[in-house]
Amino acid sequence: MPSKFSFKGVATALVTPMHQVDGTVDEGALRSLVEFQITNGINGVVPCGTTGESATLNHAEHHHVMDVVVEQAAGRVPVIIGAGSNSTREAISLTQHARAIGANAVLSIAPYYNKPTQEGFYQHYKAITESVEIPIFVYNVPGRTGSNITAETTLRIAELPGIAGIKEASGNIQQIMEILRHRPTHFTVLSGDDALTLPLMALGADGAISVVANEAPLQFSSMVRLCLEEKFSEARVVHEDLLMLMSLNFIESNPIPVKSALAMMGMIEEAYRLPLTPMSGEHRFAVRRALEELHLLEPHQ
């Protein structure tokens, strides 16, 4: 049976705040960030993804961040938990925990480093759906994983029970158009690239899982809402306002710039897990200027 979970709008790919002193997860700042997102109109939150530095969270921390975000969201918006791995067994284990704590869905990244065949991708997701009953979003990001899930394989995976949709971050517009054209009715397509969200929604995508929404949830959710209402001229104004910040968020490896920006906004301490390091001075100046132009350094609620 197809997944009964549907999602339209924007979900924030949350950073994982950490303490500078010892690098541990800053639970207080994480809870405040969830509140900031919900208060500013975001439609969902996604902890423990790439932006949440999931690659350097140990299992206990991964579970803890999951638990805190589900508890803090308290059913007000869907929580789609990053629960993927390049090990199918590990992905199943994380997905089982997400289901046990009441997450609405999981985001499951394509196995990285292993470089599976297209059949390997299919069997990976098939094994997860057969092991855990929870809506699953595939996450295709070949720039991170080293291999691409083709449109043909995506559409094959879409027929598996429990598969709710895909976060598409391949940057391949032709591929995404093929998915949009041939997808089953239940299958949600979300942009995984902030700067491509408006054009992809014009082609029929349902929303985005966003990095820039960490800093600008009100603005980005407004843009996505306008797209859903097919008010693309108005949405383009917001898109153009945010474009510089969207670009700067990737001037160094994500989530270095967005964590630096949130620290400038007074929302988190600027702390990363090695091998990520603080942003360079030149880039830091550019990010601050973009935040100033968007009035994001002013006091927020």
C-alpha cells in the first residue's frame, strides 16, 4: 500500500546546536530553534540530516536529538527524522527508533561511499520498508553520496509500500522533471536545493526541505506558500531577496555557513564537529552582510 503520509510546504533541515566548550549537543538551543521555526510558520522540521551533522553524531546523540525534536514539536508540525545510513542494517535501526518515538516520517539518504548499483538502491529501500512501518522519504544528493538514483529507479522505489516521496538534490532538472511527470499520485517531490525550489515548484514539486529556513523561516515559508498558491510573480520577489543568502549557505561545506549565521543571530553557539571547521573571515563578512540586508540580525522571537 502507498504511504498515507502527505506533505506540502517547507520543512527545515535543522542544524544541531553544540556547546563550544565540549562539543556536546546543546539541547536548550535545539529546543529554541524548533520553537523559532514553528513560530515563524514552517510546515515541518527535519533533524539529523546532513545539515544536522548526522555523520558525526554517535548513535546515542542521534537518538537524543530525535527525541528532543519530537518532544518539542509536540505534534504541532510534522517531524521527518534523518534516519539514513550507508549500512542498510543501521538505517533500519535508526528508522525503528524514529517510529518508536512517534516521528511522522523519516528522511533516508541514498547509501554513500558504497556506490550501489541502481538495483542496490532499490533493494536498500525495499529492506527498510519491509522492516519498519513508517512513511519514508528518499534523499537523493549525489554531490554528497557519490552516486545518483536515476529517475527510473526513483519511480520504481516510489511503488514500494511506505515510500512517501523524495528530497531531490541532484540539481538535474531533466531528471526531476521525469520524476514529476511519471510519479504516482501519492508520491511527494520536495526540492533539496533552496535556490531551485521556485522553478521546481513551478514544474509541480510540492515544497522543499530547506537549509535557509534555519535563518529565514518566515521568508522562505512565505515563498513556498505563494508557490503552492501559484502566485509565482510574488514568490519570485521573495526568492530574489533570499538568493544571496541561499548561495552563501554553500560557500563552504554545509552546515558551516548556516551555523555561523545562526551564531551571528544569537541563536546558537558557533561550534562544529571535526572535520568541519569555522568559516573563513572573508566569507563570514559576506554572510553577515546578507543577514543585515534581510534584517535577520534584529531581535527575533
